[in-house]
Amino acid sequence: MKQRTVDVVVVGGGPAGATAAHELALSGRDVVLLDRAGRIKPCGGAVPPQLLDDFDVPRDLLVNQVDTARILSPQGKHVDIPVGDGFVGMVDREHFDEWLRERAAGAGAQRVTGSFEQLDRDADGVARIRFRAGGSRSGPMESIRARMVVGADGALSGVARQALPAAAKKAQYVFAYHEVIASPTGSIPDDVFGESRCDVYYEGTLSPDFYAWVFPHGETTSVGTGSARRGFSLRSAVSDLRDRTGLDRMETIREEGAPIPSKPLPRWDNGKDVILAGDAAGVVAPSSGEGIFYAMTGGRLAAQAVEEALATGRPKALARARRRFLRTHGSVFWVLGMMQRFWYSDDARRERFVAICRDRDVQELTFEGYMHKQLVRARPLAHARIFWKNIGHLTGLAST
């Protein structure tokens, strides 16, 4: 018998893939969500309230709500930045991602556990996705035919490498590593660890070009760092951070590492029947490393583009996902990329960066932008003040 052809196969069941599968299933499409079982992506787990609103995510999925961000300089100085009227939500990716996959299944998507191997085409030109059933590399090879394919299979996307090799070669990464530990229960001083405070370390010994973090998740805490510099030992940096904070005394629950994209790919679709989303498309914010909100946004835009292409028979519609994403978030990514390249380059600049963050205008605009996921343009005088303060720090006229 001839194998049936589904409308869409979504490869990867993280926030981007699960969101794309959910949206396409809601629109009545025949969707298969192909995902490896048991993998948890290393992630600080921070999400803004905007994500809960935009994607109808219940608040009880949050394992913690953070009200303060503490940033620490190479010299040990720190600035506490209150979140204000909002909060930074924390999720456990093991449970959060599974909830998203189950929601997609509830909307009608068929879940298939398997490890993607190859994308090729039958004689009629229809895409065929080959995978190892069960998620094991030794599992039996199976395949699915699909009119459209969404590649949401992570930063080292196999779908991207096979369907968009030129774009995939231009991918840029920060390599991240974290250790999930049991949260302190009074054994660590408040000035070292806060159960409702994210601590962010800007220090070359902990990361030469990114930052290290301590993010509380209720019963557990994520302690991690990232860097694009080859040869830098992420594991040693996390060990150092745990030693100096006393978190080395806490039980280590699991250790995880993975590449995190640092720049959107120049192209997300093959002009025919494949589109990328999430880490596979490179949509993680520079400077902050925030990815969950942008992954889900990219998944939604990919779903909309696929639906449009299927409904009209015009594959050019796939290109609209990237244009729509960059129209809304491209300026934020550009500003954050410039910040990272300049302020994270050495400890002298990191010291001045932390000093700038003492400024109330900077604090308020930062979290307004975080809450609403766009640059805040409604306060031109505040932007002007920040500009001149930056000039002062760049020229060394301002004190640290």
C-alpha cells in the first residue's frame, strides 16, 4: 500500500516545534510531531509574562517568579535591578516542554518518538522524512511523507544542514553548560543566593565573552555559563562559581551542555517545502541568551507561513516567517548583539557595563523592553539620557 502523505511533519518537540505543531493542528492540518524522547535542553528557564499571555500558558507551569536581577562585576561590585510591576518567570524545561507537546497532541497532532536521520524525496517530489523509531540510533528505520516540513531540531539542526546547507554553514553559537542543583534551604547567606533573585556574573574568568548565572527554580537551581571561545572550560567555570558561592555543597541533580545560536540564520526556508524555527533558525537573543519566547514566536510564525503556503499553493509564503520575525524583533537583536560585542569583550568594559546598570533609566527601560519584547520608544528623554551616560562610560569620564 502507498504510504499516506501528511500535511506537515514537525521535526523537534521543543518550544518552537511544539508550538508550530499545536497551531497547525488547530487549523485542521494533518500534523506529525517527531521528537526524541528524554532529552532536556540546558537552559536558564526564564520566560516573560508576555509569553504566558501570547501563548495561553497557565501560570502554574512556573516553578518560580523572580522579582530582582542582581548583576555582578569583575571586581565584585553588584547592582540589584528590581523587575518592577512584573516578574521573570522560571520554568523547568523537562515539564514545560512536555506540556507543550501534550497540548499539541490534544489539538490533534500525532506524536511520534524518533530520531531524525534524513530528508529526501520520492519520485513525485514529495519530501520523505526518515528517522530511527524510538529515538535510539539503533532503532528501526521508518519514514513519513509530508507536503511541508518544519525543522525545529535545535542549533545543530539536521534538517537545516540537509535542506538549507548554505544558511546552516553561517550559524554562530555560544556553547552553554549548566548544572541543576538542589536549591539551598537556609545554608547559604542571602547576599550570596536569593530564592527570588537571578544572579548574573559578568567576569572573564567565568565567561570571556558571555556571562555566568545562578537562576533559582524553586526546589532546584540552575548554575551555568556560556562562551563562544574554543578551549574555554565551561565545566571548570561553573565549578569555580559554585565553590565561591558555597553552592558546591548542594546536591548536583543533572549536568547538561549544548550549543546555543547567537544570530538568526540568513534564510529559514528552502523556497519549496521546508522551513526552520527556534534554535534551528538561530532565534536566541544575543547578550541575554533568552530563547524560549523567541522560539515559540518563531514556531507560531513558521506555522502561519506553512498554513499560507498550503492554502495558496505558493511556497514563497514560507519566506514571510523570517521577515515578520525580524520586523518585530530584529532591532532588539541588533542592539543586544552590539552590546555583547562591545561590553562583554574584557573586564574593564564589563566593570563599566555594570556601572551603567545602576542608572534608573537603564533599569526601567531594560525591564519594560523585557516585559513587552520590544524596544521602548515612548520615552525619548530617557533614551537621550542613556545615550550621554554611555558616552561618559565609553570615554572613561564616568566613574565605575
